[in-house]
Amino acid sequence: MLLDTASLYFRAYFGVPDSVRAPDGTPVNAVRGLLDFIGRLVQDHHPDDLVACMDADWRPHWRVELIPSYKAHRVAAETATGPDEEEIPDTLSPQVPVIEAMLDAFGIARVGVPGYEADDVIGTLTAQAKGPVDIVTGDRDLYQLVSDARQTRVLYPLKGVGTLQITDEAVLREKYGVDGPGYADLALLRGDPSDGLPGVPGVGEKTAAKLLDAYGDLAGIMAAVEDPRSKLTPTQRRRLDEARPYLAVAPKVVRVALDVPIHPFDPTLPTRPAHPETVAELAKRWGLGGAVSRLISTLGA
């Protein structure tokens, strides 16, 4: 089980009241929510291995070089003395180090690689996996990794993590008319304002799905642009032709990396905290005794 950790703690932050606070008044709703999320996922799905995948770089330079608008609207400020800062709620960012410390104290594997997003870590670990993989994320971009042959599914939270959409190839075909790899092509054709991807003007989700159904993949669509006998409309042919510079680089930006250099680590789900004294200290300091006790009990069971 691979967790898109930031996606989950964002959901926890907005799903758990900010009245959940530490003894000193600091909000810890995202921390408590994430611990309860993990407990519920373990309880319901019984993974052998569990990895909290992290964004070591939420806007990698190599992606921005290819498409400068990539996630540009999420940048709060760019200064001469520091890197771009992501625009996130003020009471969330201080909780992230607490989340990381708690995961480490429990012994839950936490993996982030400089220069890469959590999506890339998830893609690489999925490619390396020898058995079934469940990816837990609120980000549809990771639908591209869905594969019945490789037993890879996306568990997409609809309400908390108690109600999950189990996304396999049948769900993708029903909703979008594509398989996993096809979803990446659909996404880059359609574009995604939330990621700053312009897409091809005039090509929405339904048109992209029809084009992929007719021509197979992006390469097949572009071959149809070259073929005067293809059934593309004149407008589609023109728009796709004009979008060549974008379509030449978009696949590398949209598709998750499958070759991230990840140091060896133990992904085994612990049955008890790796550092119980640290867990106890963190629980006391941040007022998380209930959530911590619930997770310890779930892991032990």
C-alpha cells in the first residue's frame, strides 16, 4: 500500500475540525486525521507493506523547464533569497514535521527523493513491486498506474478513507473510456488547470477520449494528423498541429517517473511502534493520545 501522503493529510486537515489542538493550542487536526486514516486503511485492507510517499519537491525544476506554467498558480511567492513556496494554509505547514516525526517513531516507511514528487516515488515503487499494489490518493493523476495485469489499483477517497472508490481498469473505462496508460494521454490532451497544464485548445475530456478510442494513443493521434485520409475534422487537425510544441513535452511532465533513485528501505508494516518512547513523548506533547492508542491497537491486531 502506497500513500500519497500530502494528498491524505490535506484531506485530513480539511476534514477534521481545527478545534483539535495540542495542549499549547497548536492545531493538530491534520496529524490526528492522518493517523486515523492510516489506522482505518490498515484495518480495512490489511497491507503487508505500507509506504508513506512524500513530496521532496512538489514542483520539480525539470518539469517547470518543460512547461513553465506547471503548478505556477500554486506558488505563493518567489523571492531572490529563497525557493518558491507552495500556497498552503498557515496552520497546516507546521503540522507536517509532526506528521513526519510520528511516522518515523512508529516505524512506518517514509520515502521522498530530492527533485521528485510523491507521484514519482509511487510510480517507481509500483514498477518495482512483485505483487499487488494499492495506491491511496485523492489525485486522479495516479490513475495512469492502474493495471489489472499488474494488480495495481487506486483507492480514491470519496469520504474520509472509510468510503473509497476502488479504481481498476473497468472503472476507468466506464468513467473515462481509457485504461491506465491511456489516462495520462487523456489528461495531457484535456489539460488540467489545477496543475497548470494548458491542454489542447478545444479538446475536452470527451473529445480526448474519442480520439484515443479511434487512434489508440497520443502517437496514433499525431500520426492521424499527418494522414490526410484520417477522419479528424479540419478543426481538430489544425488544433492538434498547432499544439505540437506542447504535446512534444507534455508526456514527460504528465507521466510519473518510473526510475526514481530510491535507496533500499524496509517497507514492512510494523506491528508495534519502532520507538515507543518517542511515540509516547509525541503523543503527550501534541495531545494525540487517542489517535496514537487507536493506531497502536490496530497495528497490533
